[in-house]
Amino acid sequence: MTTKITFVGAGSVVFTQGLLADLFAYPELAEVHVALHDIDPERLRIAHAAAGRIAEARGAKPVLTAHLDRREALDGADFVVNMVQIGMGEATRVDFDIPARFGVQQTIGDTLGVGGIFRALRTFPFLRELGEDIAQVCPRAWLLNYTNPMAMNVQYLSETLGPDRVAGLCHSVYWTVHDLAKLLEVPLPEVTYHAAGINHQAWILRLEHQGADLYPRLAELSEDPQLRRRVRFDMFRRLGYYPTETSEHSSEYVPWYLGHASEIERLRLPIGAYLDVVAENEAEYERTRQAIERDEPLTVEGTNEYAPQIIHSVVTGTPRTVYGNVLNRGLIPNLPATGAVEVPCLADATGIRPTRVDALPPQLAALNRTYLSTTELVVRAAVEDDPRHIRHAAMTDPATAAALPVERIWELCDEMVLAHGDALQPGLRKTLGSS
């Protein structure tokens, strides 16, 4: 029976292309059925054409179908890969512009902070609909989620629909180890590592080369004057463990950096960096569209993303370890059981099985619990349809609370609610003033 993989939000053409390049690199997956879904007809057309080009370049002969109707695309799927961004670049710009007027600095704004909170609230109504469709037309499918904010989305899905076959995927652990191996001048295939925590705030707990601990060498390198001017190395020097996300991301989840102009300068933090990423993604889409229209070749490299690896493992029974975001349920015993955590997961013919991790060092767990407190309140706002919890979430968010007094936080939330309007579920569209 042909394996069916549905890409939801396939109009994210650049990301779709990378995933397909990885997928079609496996000979066992060369004849799968890939169903592409997007609500934008033009983006869907380009994604479909690009998929055909990639399959041809990889020597694969998949069945490729394009669907404006989501349920049609999902029908009979074995895997659903979600990469939808509700509101696209326009909404992201709002997430930066309004907080900036209030004096709240953001670099990426897609995970925590005001930007992450409202990205989640825009995404939750879609996730509910997607989950309901999956339950009805492909209940045995694995939902592989790439949409941020990861921890909020995975927890919301688990609480509202209770699916057992959901894993959130992110490349931050892999690329962190990749870059550390390069920095330490050791071959990546010879490095063994163990990481755990929360998406975009997980920690490299072990890092070894042929059995030798690499942390002492990394500590020596951290004294380099240039490396000391990076948030990740600043956190490593103070906490004893290296974080798995970039300095730009990491700066947003703690109160120590973005609220201080001197720290922004010292650590070379690019305020609004994600807006450049949005612009580049839009430009890359346009380049892809033009290449398709002119019948020019597409050069697409593999991305080493986890979704193709998981699909290959489940279909072929090939065992491998990946990192996934799942409901905690005791996997990390000193973090909240209802939160979504990032842990090693075993993938094979039985599916995806998360592994239990020992309790995190207390200084790491403390930061993760703060992160999960904000996440919990955002999920509670949607599940309980309580607009006050949006404000409570912003009050507990480290970077926002470090920048604003509480009345201004509530005023900021009101402006964000008004700006995003119909994208929020009806009960959360209320403005509440400053008290």
C-alpha cells in the first residue's frame, strides 16, 4: 500500500522544497504519495511544480497531488506535516511593530514574548480544525508539526484533542551540535550528545568525542573575547550548559538582555532580525516562482530535517534517534507534566517513542519552568476562552515583564488584540483596559 504524506501549508515553498529533497533522497520513499495543501492557489501551484522538479532531480517517481481542500488532502494520510503560518509576513510585522512602540525589543518573536503569545493565539483555531479533520479522515496518521510557537502548539493540541500521534519537530539540537563540532574541530559523525529541555531552550547535557568530554574544551573557547559577546556563550559561562538555540532566540526567553541597551550592544543582538528572514523568504519564493515560470532548473539541497527521517524509520523499520517535542508526562521529572518538552525520541516501525530524561540541573529547570509558565497561560487563555490569561501570560513573560510596568503590559495586549482581530477566537477579542 502506498504511503501517503500530506503537507499542510505547502505554499511555504522554500521549506517544502527542503523537506522533499530529504524525503526523495531515500530510495524506499521514491514512490510515495505526496499530497500538497495550501489555501493560496498560486503558492500551491508553485509548490506542486517545484515538487515535480525535485522528484525528477532525485530520480524519484512519487505521486504528487495538489489540493485547495484540506480534508481531501488529508484523506487516508499516514503522515501529516504541518508548517502553516497564520497571517504570514503581515501578521509577523504587526507582532514586531506594536511591541516596539511600547518599548519591547524582540529579535525573532515566534516562540515566547508578545510575538510568540499572539502567534500562538492566531494559530490555535487552525490547529483545532486540523486536529478535527485528522480525527475524522486519517485518525492513524502521525502529525509532525513544524509551526511555531512549538511548545504552545503541542500542548494546545494535546489538551484540546488528546492525540497520541503528535510530535513537534525542530532542527535546533542537530544544528547546535553540528556547529559545536565545527568550532571544536572534531568530526560530527564522531560526536555523541544528549540534550533535553524545552523547544528553543533545551540544553546540551552531554557532549563527547570518542568518549572524551568536550565541555572543558568548550569552556576554554568561551573565554575568547568575540565568543563572550554572544548570548549563548554568556549563558553557558553562567549556567554551565550550552543552550540549543541561537543567541537571537535565546535572548528573548530571559529578562537579562533585551531590556538593556548596553547588553544589546555588548552581545550584538539584532533587534527585529526575523523581519529580515521574512523578507528573504518572500524573495526566495519569488525566485522559485520565476524559475518555474521560465522553466529554469531548481537547485535544492537537503536540510537534514527530522520529518523525512521519521517517515523513513516508520515505513522501513530503520531505528534512529531524533529530537521531538511531546507532552512531558514525567519525561523530565522536574518540569510540569502538562508542558511540552524536547527530548530524544526513538523512531522505528512502531512509531515515535519519547525517552525519559533524568531531572535537569536546577538552574536549567528554573528557566524552563518560567518559559512553561507563560506557555501554560497562553494555552489556558484559549482552552478556557479567558482573555485575562493573555495578559497574565505577558506578565509572566521574562522579556516583556523586564521592559514594561503592568499597566503598559495590559495596554499592549489590548492593542495586539485589536490588531489581530478576526484571527483570534471570538472570546479572546475583548479589550480589558489597564485593570
